[in-house]
Amino acid sequence: KDQGLKDVFEDSFYIGVALNSRQVAPEATQEFELISTHFNSLSPENGLKWALVHPQPETYNFEFGDEYVAMGEKLGAFTIGHCLIWHQQVPNWVFENESGEMLDKDALISRMEAHIETVMGRYKGKIKGWDVVNEAFNEDGSFRESKWYKIAGKDFIKAAFRKANEVDPEAELYYNDYNVWRASKRKGILDFVKEMKAEGIRITAIGMQGHYTVNGPSIEEIEQGILDIYEAGFKVAITELDVDVLPRPRNSEGADLNINYANSPEFNPYKDGITPEGKAQLANRYGEIFKLFEKHKDKINRVTFWGLYDGRSWLNNFPVRGRTNYPLPIDRDMKLKEDVFNSIKMA
Ligand code: G3I
């Protein structure tokens, strides 16, 4: 059997992949071949998020989760749960009573705990690590004003971790966020997780999502993130790695522009195929990123790619829909990119 990505880093960290519902289906044999060759950890891209797994108060939908966990067992993979508590992909009813009024703090926390108990409990011992809380901080390090935070304050995070530990004391428990390379955001996160730790709340690792571009953040910025997390007493998980090769339409304040650029050549430059320059840029970027991860392999427990292959990446639809992106090591024909693979191997 050909050497896969996971074999290159066998002595360093797990190599993971986020999967959608088509990819865990038993008939997806081509996908299964790719997954089993290259990855020894799995993440669910969407299927275990609240809106999908628990769409109505009394309805849980475990179809995806059961197939996903079965695939993990078949592969002997380190299987991740994503994510118990997030401000996106969560139905509005979660925050309201039957008359449509906002819940109070105690009622919301009880509802959250029941959700954690049911979802995490079903896969106890099978899902080995959970993103317990996802994206609860702003870029300046303050708490995100989500409905969770508005109703329950920062205690919702502590309660979620306490409950997760109670439901599966063997599972790894993660706080997960993007732009953790940004010093201001990271400080807010680390101050808070240290506070939790001091109160005896168990938390295993900080997830640095790793949604990068070919231009940034810099390797030094990512490295400082890894060092600071480790210094604070936590392992680092790279949970959602990909490298956007397309320009990001932004306004003058740097915010993503929500305009439909799908048909604009300027913002979809590789519609008919990526140029040799673009390919080289991607391979180089992956090389320098993995060189950094390899340097810090004692601090990193896992590196997970956010998607199986280019054609199924969320980055074809972000920040605008209908673009043609090339962010992963596996291309649109489900073939490993040899140049990216070689560059990663050199790490
Ligand atoms: O399932 C519906 C389909 O019925 C509908 O026709 C279609 C048209 O809009 O939408 C489909 O749902 C989409 C869903 O993905 C499944 O493909 C949603 O619109 C879309 O918003 C959703 O995007 C997901 C996104 O999280 C939600 O915010 C991406 O696939 C997923 O990759 C992304 O993952 C997140 C992580 O969970 C957390 N970190 C950031 C990361 C990237 O945003």
C-alpha cells in the first residue's frame, strides 16, 4: 500500500480529516479508500452540531453520528466530536421557552447539560475527544456576545466543560477557536482557560482551527500561538487546517464582504484550474506549516484537515458562494497532490 499522509507523521501526531454525510455513507468506496490511506483521526464537519443532531426539543437525529462512529471504529481512528456548544448551527428554540420568551440562565444551562448528556453519552468511549465549546471569543479577547453569553455569561463555558467531564471522564475535552494566532484573542482565551483550570475544571487541549491563507498568518504568529498554549499548560490541537488560495474580498475595515463575486474573474481567478504559480505557492505554504508542526510535535496531539478534497471544501462557499478553491492536499479528482505531499514530507 502507498504511503499516506498519516504514515509520514506516525511518530509525531494524528493526521485527521473532517467528513460530511456523503463521505461516511457505506457506498462511498472511493472516499473510504482515501480516508483509510491518509488519515488516522476523523472529525464530523457538520453532522454532530446542535441544529443537525438535535433539531427539535424532543428530536435527536443520530443517523450521521452512528455511521461516522462506525467508520471510526472500522479504521481504528481517533474519533473527534464537533461541537457540543457553538453560537452557529444552533436552533432558536434552544434559547426560548414554549411561549417564545428568552430562557433564564438556569433553564438554559439545564437544557445545555441535557444536550451534552444525550449526544456525548451516546458515543461515550467511542468518540475520544470533543470540541466542548467552539468560538466563544472575539478578536480583541473579549467574550463573544452570543445568545449563550447574553443569557448565561461566561458560566456557560464552565458548565459545559463540567458536564462533559461528568458524562465521559475518559474523553479529551477541547476549547476550539479560529485566529488563535492573534495575540489579543489568544490572551482572552488563555486567561479564561487558566481560570477554569484553577477551579479544577478539566480541559485537555486548545484547538487552533488553522483556517489559513497562502499569505497569512505568518509562521512566527502561528508558532507563538503554539508556544503560549503549551506554556499555559495545555496541549495544542490543529483542528481545522486548510489553506485558502483565493483573494478575500474585504471592505476598508478588513471585514469580509458579503457580495456575490462568484462570476467575477477577479475573485474567482482559478475557475478553470489553478496556475503553476498558485500550485507552487500552496505547496510551499503547506511545507512551511508542517515544518513548524513537526518542530513542535511534542506540543501537538493532532493535525486535522477541514475537508477530504478540494471539491467538497467549505472554502468554495466562503466568504461568497460558488468559488473554485484549492485548499486541501487532495484535489478535485480525489487525487493526492504530489507537490503538496512532497513538500509536507520534507518537513
Ligand atoms: O444542508 C443544507 C442544504 O440543505 C442547503 O440546500 C444548502 C444551501 O444553503 O445548505 C446546506 O447547509 C450548509 C451546511 O454547511 C451543509 O453543507 C449550510 O448552508 C452551510 O452554512 C454549512 O456550512 C458549514 C459551516 O461550518 C456552518 O457555519 C460548513 O460546511 C462547515 O465546514 C463549517 O465548519 C466550521 C466549523 O464547524 C467551525 N469552525 C469554522 C468552520 C468553517 O466555517
